[in-house]
Amino acid sequence: HGPELVSPTGTPTGEPEGSRSQSGDFLTTAQGARLQDTDHSLKAGRRGPTLLQDHHLREIITHFDHERIPERVVHARGAGAHGVFQSYGTGTGLTRAGFLAPDVETPVFVRFSTVVGSRGSADVVRDTRGFAVKFYTDEGTFDLVGNNIPVFFIQDAIKFPDVVHAAKPHPDREIPQAQSAHDTFWDFVSLHTEAQAHTLWFMADRGIPRSFRMMEGFGVHTFRLINNEGATALVKFHWKPVMGVHSLVWEEAQIVNGMDPDFHRRDLADAIESGNFPSWELGVQVFPDVEDEMYEGIDLLDPTKFVPEELAPVQMLGRMTLNANPKNYFAEVEQVAFHPGHLVPGIDASNDPLLHGRLFSYLDTQISRLGGPNFGQLPINRPHAPVNDMLRDGMHQSADYAGVAPYKPNSLDGGCPFHAGIDAGAFIDVPQAVQAGKKERANPASFNDHFSQPTLFYRSLTPTEQDHAAQAYAFELGKCYEQTIRERQLTALANIDADLCRKVAAELGLPVPVATEPPAEQIPSPAVSQLGQSWPVA
Ligand code: HEM
């Protein structure tokens, strides 16, 4: 099979090569030379000056000077854990992905995160949480890079830098570290009303989870599964915490953040260390792979929409258990690199325009964050499947590639035969019709409905949860300096639910605006009329 890859790339697990045991009788330099003294720099006489020839001193200081790498542009603060995914085998009719076959166990690494705050920010803030899982499968690495909220702010990747710039701290004061308490955030979501659905989800209690162990996870986008016969289905991925979904109330969160800003990462590490292993079931909502990519009137390519479970129940595929804490936070939690394009045979991307932007973004950002294109060779990112690629050289290359002909076909090193058909591997494009039309910068009409789903979600909350959401809006909007922004957001709330709008307006001491959209009941959305109040929030 062509040029062999020599380690470390492709070396299946075990103790990572190059790991430092930090034990032994002697301290050494980075080159392995024994050191006799590491407490004093070399000086000309006891009172100096210090000598430039002291390589040991310069090696220590130089390495220290370069210890920090850039934090992630989003999701900078996170905590991670290792675990195992056990497949129930219930997914075999849906997908040929080997890790979902009966009785297969796959090692995983998970990173939970907040989105907006910097690496040193507090855990228990009102924000979306990242829920990224790396499955080290026998057929290559599969990353499910999800969030704890099933919908996203925007519909098109071209808007991602804008929404992040609006949510990040103001450029002048560098505050706040949380997502929602400032003018630019509310300016953005009140002007770009497709963001109202996601905003409501984290104004409600899910914005302050009690624990990472008690959060749901969602792949958000629709994916396409392909089975052994080549039949396809559209799916949305869900993680269901075995402990149930729980949140903190706002007052609890304030106390917790003050007493222990590391509350979530401590909770995760302590639980695992004490043998109280957190666990989630992985499931999918399954939709027929029909040409218009709609289900019950809901556009499956619109990432601001979710499909209520009453319309498409979640079918469980397996269970993930986190059973080991990282040994080295930097090597594992910081250096891990997830990518929504890390797919395995049997799982494919849909045409969601947000997902397509993500497929470009993660590799691009990681080249800068992790210093060049070879971060896949780091122990935490190494696939557990054999690697035989034609990628060569680059910064921080640590693989020693054998062979002289990294191209196919070649007549020097032998070579892999080309494979065709459904068995050929990952990235096999399902022959899907491409919609005819002209090139244009425009959304499908179904993307223009921004309010029926927030209305549906709000009315499914219990009265207590509705009150919490109203109080959250009042608190966060109360921190805006610009009155016009508050008023514009109140109009968005009027479009979601008149009662919600009234409560928030009363708290802010502002008049109740008139809705600019027809009431949700009149929007021809089967989801609203069929579901009423029945969203099952724990
Ligand atoms: C992290 C871009 C939407 C979930 C990141 C990072 C970038 C990024 C650049 C930092 C990655 C790194 O440094 O390793 C984007 C873009 C998006 C988008 C361009 C839309 C166009 C989403 C959505 C979700 C999501 C919809 C959830 C479904 C995450 C998670 C992380 C992350 C969980 C943290 C991964 C980790 O723990 O290392 N994103 N993102 N992102 N993103 Fe996105």
C-alpha cells in the first residue's frame, strides 16, 4: 500500500512517543545532556555579569518565552475528558459507519467549553456551551463538534465573524466576558432576527447549566447517513445526559461564580476522579432524504431551526462514558483540534451553508493556533486508524515518511489501487441532485421565518422557566447603554410572545411595542399547531 508511514503519525495509542516521564536520577537539557546545577546561571565571578555562553540558561528562558500559544478564537475556555463510546448496533440499518455496528467500543475525547470568554474566564456564565467529541474509530477519526443548544445564531457562514465580533468584549473596554450583557450583542441580534431563536435558548435556563454532566449536546446541522446498500437518510445528532438536564438559577450562578470560577471543570474532574463517570446516550432524529430537504415544514438546511422530538423522536445509537481525566491540560485539552469535516465512511455533510463554512474554518484556524499543518501528529489528535497520506513536510513535521513517490499512481514505490463504489471509504459523494438556478447571494425563502420557532420554544417552557427567561432579558438588556437597542429588542420579543415582551418591558420601564410580524399561530408552521406546550424540558 505505497509509502509506509513511520511513527508518530498513525501510531495507535499507548504511551505517546516523546512523552517526558519527569523521573530519573538526573535532570537533562532538551538534548538529553545531564545537568549538574540548574539553580544558578553561569556568571563571571559570583557577582556577575551573566555569561552569554550559558546555553542551559538560554534554553530554559527561551522555551519559557514561547510557552503560550494563541487561545481559540471562540470556545477558548474548556475542560476535557477521555472515555469510551459503546455502540448499541441500532444504527446499522442507517449507516455503514463501523463504530455504530453492534458491540463496537470506540475511545473518545470530549471538550466542553464556553463560547465567548477568554481562557481564564469564569465557568458559570450565561453562554452557549460547546460539546465536541472526537471518536477515534478504526475507520478514521470522526468529530461531532456540537453545542448544548440545538439551533445557531446565523444561517450563513459569512456572518460568523460578525456575530462573534458582536458577542466578544467591546474593543474599547474589553468587557464583558460573557455572551450577552452588552450593546453590540443586542444590536446584532435585534437587527439580525434569525439570531432570536438561539438567543432565547440561552436566555432560558439552558444558558447556565448546572454541570457539563447535565447538558444535552446537539450536532445542530443536518447530516446525511449512508448505509451498506447505499441508501441515505438525513439526521440530526443528539446527546442525552443520563443524569438529565439541569440548570442553575441566576442567583445560584452569581454565588457559584464568585466562590469558584472553575466550578464546571472542577465538577467534571472530581466526578471522574471519584469514579462517578458521566454518561450520555447518542441518538439521531431521522428524516427521509427527500429532494427539498424539508421535514414537516421545517427546513433541514436552516441551522436556526430544530425539529421537535414529538415530530421526530430521537433513536438511540449508543452510550458514551467519560472515565479518565486528562493528565496534561495543555497536551490534551488545549492541543486537541476538532473539525466538523472529520467524517468517516457512512456519515456525510448536508448542504447547510453554515456547515460548509465550518468545513473550511477549523483547519484554517488550527494551522495558525497550533503552528502549521502537522498538528494532526500530536498525540491527542493522532488517528487510531493507520494513516497513509501524501502530505509532506511543513512546520513541526515529526513523521519520518518512507518512500520517494508521494503521488498516485506511481511506478516507483508501488501504490494503492483506486477503489470505487460504496466500499471505497469516506468522502464518497452521494449522487445528490444539485438544484439548478443561477449563481446568487440569497437565502431560500424558508430561511426568512425567524419567529415561529422561538415562539414554539417559549410556549413550551414551564411558567417558572418563562419567568427566568424574562428576568434574564431584563437583566442583560438593562446593561445596554443605547435605549434604541433595548427598544428594538423589545420589538423582537413582541414578535416572539406578547406576554414575554410585556414582562421585560415592565422591568425595563419601557412601553410595550407593537409586534411587526403576524402572531405565531397564524404562521403556517405545522410544528406550532401540532405541538402547543409539549416541549419536554427537564
Ligand atoms: C470552535 C468557527 C459554528 C461548535 C471553533 C473555532 C472556530 C470556529 C474557528 C476554534 C477552533 C480551534 O481553534 O480549534 C466556526 C464557524 C462557524 C461555527 C466559522 C459557523 C460558520 C459552530 C456551530 C457549532 C460550533 C454551529 C455547534 C454546532 C464549536 C465548538 C468549538 C468550536 C464546540 C470548540 C471545539 C473545541 O472544544 O476545541 N469554531 N464555528 N461552531 N466551534 Fe465553531
